Amino acid sequence: MDISKEELRRRMIAARTAMDPADRARSSRLAQQAVLESPEWARAQTVLLYIPVRGEADTAALAGVARATAKRLLLPRVEQAARRLWLHRWDGTAAQLVRGAYGIPEPRADLPLEDPAAVDLVIVPGVAFDRRGCRLGYGGGYYDRLLPRMLQAVKIGLGYAFQLVDCLPAEPHDVRLDGVATERGLYRFPTAADPQPE
Ligand SMILES: Nc1ncnc2c1ncn2[C@@H]1O[C@H](COP(=O)(O)OP(=O)(O)O)[C@@H](O)[C@H]1O
Ligand SMILES: [Mg+2]
């Protein structure tokens, strides 16, 4: 890696917030469509979403379809002191959201808590993703602590094609994602079980 995580974060966040709103909306629509067309989505009963901030790809279409098809929707709530995420049931409406840590809209703390092990599909936000499934976040390690507890979940990053880079520094605490959805479609990362080139 030639550039530091910090520098990559800065560049990616700057590029994301500079996106034209129409372009962001179009790319978000296509990325969500790729998720909605996947067998992973069709199979999932319990889905963990996020609410976009700072130019992150929108998830409203996923929330709408989940609601319409009676999937169980969850959202994370940040506990900043412990650097951890609590998962709460969410009805998919803005009425159940409050402004939380880092200015992120989050579910009210009185909504029912859910066990991470119950999640079938997690839609993971990120600052950058690489072709092995490694992910760069904002630096808090929140998802690094959550993902290992989601034993059965399919883990799919949601973002824009420019956020997909060749290689991020892999760290021991990294839990690899299964794929990333962008405006170019759903890219599934190769796993150790896939056939290797000779
Ligand atoms: N599973 C974990 N348990 C405890 N601390 C962790 C865990 N995963 C990551 N961390 C810590 O969280 C911090 C941020 O991790 P990093 O991967 O740089 O951030 P991000 O994934 O948000 O970009 C690091 O100090 C890292 O050691
Ligand atoms: Mg990390």
C-alpha cells in the first residue's frame, strides 16, 4: 500500500461528498437493485441495514422492499464509549429514528434489541473495499467488532465503484466481506474454496 489508511479515507470521503446528487441517486439505485436481484437478498429473513451519512450509498429502496416483503429489518445503534454497535428492530420508517453519535440517525434505544447471530444478511457501509473483501471504515473499528458475532450472516458492502480498490492493508481483526454491490453490480469476492488458477 502506497498511501496510508488516513490519506485513503480522506480522499474517498472527499470524492463521495463531492458526487453530484443526481449521480449519487442513480448509483445508489443501481447498487441497491443489484442487492435486490441477488439470491442472498431473496433468502434473507433478517437484514441489517444502515442509514447513509456523508455521501454513503442510499439504502431507502432496500428498506422499502424489506418492509413490503415482511423481512425483519435491523439498524445499528452506536455506543461510543464502548465502540460497539447494538442492533435494534426497525420498522423502516423515519419515525423510529433519532440522531445518534457522529450525527448518524439511529433507532431509538427503547426498540427491541436483536442478537447479531440472528442476522441473515448485513449491508455494510464503508469508505473503501478491496477485491479480497477487506474493508476500510471511518477508523472506529465498529464493524470489525460486530462482524465476527454475525455467524451466519452474508456480508455485503454497499458503495460506489470508485470505492473498490485493488488492495487495502489486511489486518488480523478483518472479517472479509462476501461481496460488494455498486452501480456496476454485485461483485462476489473469491473465497478459499473457489478454484485457484494453476
Ligand atoms: N475485534 C476487535 N476488537 C477490538 N478492537 C478492535 C477489533 N477490531 C478492530 N479493533 C480496533 O479498532 C480500531 C480501528 O480499526 P480500523 O480497522 O483501523 O478501523 P475501521 O475498520 O473503522 O476503518 C483499531 O485500533 C483496531 O485495533
Ligand atoms: Mg477495520
